[in-house]
Amino acid sequence: MRTAGRLIVRIAVPGWDTFAVIIGGVAAALVGALFVSVSIRIDVISSSPDFRNRGAETLCLFMTVVLVAVLFGIPGQWRWEFGAELLVLAVALAAALFWLDRRASASPSSQPISRVLELVSPRTITSGLLALAGLLLVVGVDDGVYVVVPAVIAAMIGGVASAWLFLIRITA
């Protein structure tokens, strides 16, 4: 948009840029921490389809938060466009997590931590809340953006719990 020779940048969700920077940075750092925890236990994780797929689920959760941060930062989009992007992300996340969960459940590990990893993954909560936020924004409910916050929190807590369990609970 131009007004009297000046460029006006329209932000889809004004005031949320700091939130986007924080969650994007934290999630990216957690991706690194996940890689470290998996690499420490790589012999056990690589030989178990269950653990490989649970690790991929955790990576999906963290990368979803990074993508939410990227979507928040796109200038010049309308709120409904941001909502549509969240809907697409939620559907893609739900499909990926469902597929990874089915693969992990097909070959469960004999280690007790396997069941715990299955339980701490916030698959439904994260994808459901992102879809709800997107839907609310698409239909014009501007406060739908606040639903993104618990989705991000659920993804981060579930992902951190999984990464921690990979690090301390998987045995050789």
C-alpha cells in the first residue's frame, strides 16, 4: 500500500512480532537440542522404528512452531490469509503426526519409555488448536489469534518432554 508517496506495511497481526521472534528462536534452538539428544542415543534410536518415528513427531512439533513464527512475520497479508495458512499447517501437521504415530505403533519398543513417549506427544491438541485459530481468523474473529498461544505452548512442552525422555530414559 502507498499513501502520499510512503510505503505502509500492513502486518496481519500487529503487536505479535515479538511473540513470533521468541517462539521461532526457542523452537529452532530446541530442534538443535533434539538432534543432540537423538545423536547421544543414536544406536538405540536408529534400530527402533518406534523411537525413530517418535523422534520425527517431536521434530514436527518444533518445526511447526518455527513455521507459525514465519507465518506471523509475513508482511502485507490479511488476517484471513494468515488463518488459511494456519489451517493448511494444522492439516499437514495432523496428517504427518497421524502417519508417524501409526508407524511407531506398528513396531513398539519393548522399553517402558515407549508408552510414555506416545502419551506426552500433544498431537491432537496442537493440530486442533492451530486449526481452530485458523478457522476463527478465516471467518473474521480477530481474537482467534490468541488460540495460537496454547497450541504453541502444547507443542513446546510436549516436544521438550520427548527430547528429555530421549536423552535420559532410553537405555541401550
